[in-house]
Amino acid sequence: MTDPKHRPALNALKLAVLLSGWAAAAWLGLCDGEKPVVKTDAAPSAVVVPTPEPPREGEIARVFREWSANPEFSGALIGFCLLDEKGETIFASPLAATALCPASSLKTTTTGAAFGLLGPEFRFETQLAGSAPLNAAGVLDGDLVLVGGGDPTLAREDLAALADAAVAAGLKRVSGRLRTDTAIFPSDPMSEHWNWGDIGNGYGTGAYGLNVDHNRVDLRFEPGAQPGAPAKLLGDAPLPRDTRWQNHVLTGPAGSGDEVVVFSEPYGRTITLRGTVPVGSGVFTVAGAIPDPPALAAELLRARLEKSGVRFGERVGPFARTTLSPLARHQSAALPEIVDHLHAVSDNLEAQCLFLTIGRRQGVAPADAVRQYWEKAGVQFVGLRLLDGSGLARANMIRPLDLAHINLAARRGPHGQRYLESLTAYADGAVRGKVGGMSGVKTQVGFLRTKSGRELTFALMANGLPAGREFWARMAELLETIRKTDA
């Protein structure tokens, strides 16, 4: 109890302490364990000051916290963010503001910029031209030139059509040679940041100024009778005639799948094959990269022309690409169709060709062109490292927040609806997005529709995942839970 002679002073102190909060008064021990009461003549009834409650955890935060605590993700870095229709952050985990490896979800950075900078009417164009005009006798007194436009979709059938069009225009004889012009893209078709173990395989092809058949070739193997036995390479792959093979592929256990790694170099003529194909699988096919697509394109074109009766004199003379006379041309499908396919199968070659084309059109390095486009759209990058247009380089880095804002800017742009439609639909159409994956990396960016019809933008990036985890199923569960919470 308090000494009566001190009560007037203490009452004044109580009131002063009350103004700074109940917690401080209790700490001083001046309230005898009771909540303070302030009495005035105007308000005879007591005014109770409640004890503040700790802030409630948001529902999305709770869902993500419980989801990310899954032991399957132990040791991994996971960043997640969710934006509303205006771009305001509904939720961002701590690592949403940290640059992580995006894998193929980075492709949306390229495709969204392509819609804005190239436009939906854009088409790649390949030309067949002469270094001199075709005369009335059907003679081209010079070289025949196949001028590449960087088209990643150019196929052998398109080359045949170009040859047929030149013949229909009257071409009968070429006094010079058949040349290829690939100057539209840099001479090095690979990024120095791509892994040596990727670039010889079908998914890791380089982007040349002149491509053919997606720069991929099917390699067919006949497994041995038992594991460990050599696997025979069936020599019918359509490659330049002087290609040499070093086949070290063995037969693996039944059901082991494609364990073949293809090693080659740009413009090279030696392809080394290592790994295994499964026993008992019959003829087993794996996808490899064509190491010199321009050379193969020239061989295919010449064979078609010669079959139609065109003869070459092989005369060697000066060549100036500025004086070419067009004979025939081929145009690709329009940009939206290319992006549809690119997103659906995560085509690295198509993404890289768009990336290089954007840079050429803007007159700057491709990474600078793409970055500047998104910065003008309001994206404020932190920690961005953009090394290619496909996400194949592991050294690419972007924050989940920035990747989400890029996609939202693409969605809100003049071609936003078409961009949205190009993304792969999940969950009965409630989610549209682009996934990315490589060893230890799983990501997805896109849009989800809540149960009330709101369209939210999300980005989820995980780096350092252990092998063999069912991350895609867990990701789908998270998005479905969030969709039902109607954030």
C-alpha cells in the first residue's frame, strides 16, 4: 500500500505516467496492479485504456510461412510476392527483394519486351538473293546468297520453298558460289555464361544469323543387350557431310531414360557423345544441337537447287552484300504465334533470337535494350543481372518483385491481353504463367484469378532445392490456397 502522505504527488505522477501508457506505469509499480482511471468533472464515468494487442499476421503471410516450412525445402532460398491490379504489394516474403536465379521464367522479360518493341506484326525474314541481277537467260553472273534474318523457326521445307521460288523466277545457272550471310547476329552464337554441358544438347543450341530446324538434330541409338554394353549410333542424322562422331554412349539400366550428354562447339565438325541409354528400349532418340546450322542450310538449299537443274560455276570473285538483288524471300509466323510456342515449350533458341533482334533494332546491346524498356515502364531494378534472353545462364539474377512487376507491366501494356493468352494455363485456367527449371532451381511467374474474379500477379522463385523434390506439385498447392483466400 502507498503511504497517505505521498498520495497527492503520486496521483499526479500516475496521471503523467498514464499519458505515456499503461505498460510504463505498471513497470514503475505505481498503480497497485490496477489499470489507471482518469476522472474529470465533465466525464464522471471511467475511460479504460486497453492494452494494445500484437499485430495480426496476414492470411497470405500465414499461408506462405506454413508452406515454406515444408522440410522438403530445407536449405533452399525461396522468394514469393503477390501484387494487386495496381501493382501494390499484397505480400512479399523477405527474399522477394533478393536477386535469385530465374531459369526460364526470365523468358517473360524478353517476350514482354518483344511485344512492346517489335510489335505483334513482327516477322523474321530470310532472303535468297544474287550479288548480281539475274539476266534474261537465267544466269546469275555472281554469287547466290542465302541471307539469314535470325529466324529460329526456319525449316528445311522453307529452304526448299526458297529454292523453288528462285527456279520459278528463272534461275538456271550461277557462275559463282552459294554463300551464306549471317551478319544480322554476332558471329559467336553462344553466351560465354552457358554451360559446356548444355550447348551441345537440343535445348542449348546457339542463335545464329541463319538457323535451320531449330538447330536441333535427332540422334538415334540402338542399346546393347545388357547394361554396360556399347550403344550403337545409327548414322542417319542430317548434319553437314564432314561431321565426325566420337560415340562413347553405353547401355544403362532399364527405365533409366535419357542420360546422354552431347558435346560440340559452334561451327565445329566433331560431336562427342557420352552417357547412357536404357536397355530394352529399342531405338532410343535424344536431341542434339547442330553445331553449324548455316553450313547445313547451305547444303540443303544447294541440293534442292541442283535437283531442279540449277548449276554452279564456283567462280571466286569479290562479294559485297550491299548490292544484292533479291530473288525470293520467306517470312516466319507473326510474333504472337512464335511467343505462344516459345512459352509452351520454353524454347531457348526462339527467346535468344528475339533478344538479339531487340538489341539490333534498338542499336544497343540486347540486355541494355530490354532493361531500358522495362525501366521506362516503371520497373525499378535492384540486383538485376541479365546475360541472355532465355534464362539458360545460371548467372542471370533478378528479384521476384522485379519479375512480377515486369509481367504486370506487360499485362497492362497495349498488347496485354495477347501477352496473357500466350502464357500457359494451369488450374483450369485460373492461373497463367511461365515456369522455369534447372538443377536446383524452380520458378514461376504469372497471374492468378481469385474466387471473386480478381487478377493478381505473382512470382515464386526457389534456388538451392534438393534433387528429386516434387516442387511443382507443392507450388500448385500454394497458388490454389492463395487463390481461395481471395487476397
